[in-house]
Amino acid sequence: MFKSGFVNIVGNPNVGKSTLMNLLVGERISIATFKAQTTRHRIMGILNTPDMQICFSDTPGVLKPNYKLQEQMLQFSESALVDADVLLYVTDMVETPDKNSDFLEKVARLRVPILVLINKIDLSNQQALEQTVALWHEALPQAEIFPISALHRFNVDNVLQRIRELLPDHPAYFDKDQWTDKPARFFVTEIMREKILLYYDKEIPYSCEVVVEQFRETDRNIRISTVIYVERDSQKGIIIGHQGVALKRVSTEARKALEKFFGKSIYLDVFVKVDKDWRNSDRSLRLYGYDQRE
């Protein structure tokens, strides 16, 4: 019998959700950096086998919102509690169950199988792990607990096997050659944001949004025009850098990554514009794809 279902990944920022998602799907779908709040959207990655289709969803890290963008990010995370056939709650060896108790209470009320994945166990010891497992058993007594290391792929295959066992019997939801629900333009913005996260410090990456204004594909190449929006003129200067050096570096690294991702030559134009306080603007958030009503 064919199995198919939705396996949603939730948890606090910077616990390794995106790294785990990419491992489980076998494709580099979610950007993963050492910085928190890397993921802003709910991103689906689809794993297809001859007898199974798993629709994984990576979600933004759960946090208490400080501005409207973070409110939308939290809604993406909470929406993953509504339609899951199996929920993966990812934590690590540092945080405790009381870090985000409001969200955890919603998880505790679910009637679907919950797997708590304690990540980064390679950074700890057996005694600390046993104490952490006990804390999570108390917080979510109905959940199954899997100590893992996504970085070293420890115990990830066992998690995947358990998901396979828990999936409902159901026909595939998507075509067997489909591996995500996002269009090509989305991955352009994500790869650009990844480079911004890697090459700029402090608040700058979080103040940036990338928009694809042109995406023209032929058999041999893709011509892409993008705009990096920032909130203030001073941020625009930092993104561009002295004599444009900083922007050129980011553009070059993004182009290389895009060529690897699409397997084609990329012609990439990057512009920088100011959209004042866009993270608190309903209009801008709708325009940039964060309004879930759209």
C-alpha cells in the first residue's frame, strides 16, 4: 500500500531545522546558516520513493514577535501544527522546554504523532543527554524522543524509518518528479539572502528582503534581475560598500551558487533600494509574499 503524508518541522530558532530538512529530503532546499531566523517562510521539500511520498515542511524558528514580519513568521510556524500527519519538534542540548512554553502548549494538545528530535548531541555527554531526555519526556509525555546529530547524520535514518511507519496509507499528493512547492524565483531570493546572511553583520541581514523582478530562462542560461530592499539609507550604503565592493562580492557568490543550483549559466543583476521600515508595513509584507491570506 502506498503511503503519503505531511511531516512538519517546528522548533525554536537555530536548533538545526533547516539542516535536518535538507538531510531528510536529500536536496538542498532550505538555506542553513549559523545565524538565527534564517528561515522566513514555510518551505516544502518532497521525498519520493516507489512506495512513499513524504511532504516535509521547514518553518521559521518560533519566537516572540518584535515586528510584523516576525508575526507572519510565527503564523507560518503555527500553521504547521494544523495540517501535520506527523510533527517533528526539533530542539537541542542547550535549550529547555520552558523556552517557548506558549507554543509548546499548542504542540502538547495535538492528536498526531510527535517526534522530539534532540539535535547537536555531539556537543554534549551521556549524562547531560539523559537529563535532557527526561525533561522532554515530562514536557511532552506522548512524544517519542530521538537524540540526533543532523550535522553528522547520527540517528537521522532511524527518524526517517519511524516517519515511514507512522505515515498514513494515502495516494501521492504531488507528482513523483516534484521536489518542492516553491517556484524557481523563490530559490533565487533564498540563495541571495543566504549570501547576505553570511557576508554582513548584526542587524543588516535581517533588514533585507530580496525580490526577483526578472527571470528569463532559455535552454542555455537564465537572466535574473533582483532588488535587495533595506529599511534605511545607511543600510543601503553598507550593502553596497566602498566603491561597490561588498555588493559585488555578494553578487558573485550568489551567481556561483545559482549556477550550481540551476545547472545553467546565470546573468545576474542586483540593485539596492530603500523601502522604509518594510518589516512593519502590511503593504510591503503582502508584496513580498508574507501574507498567508494571499
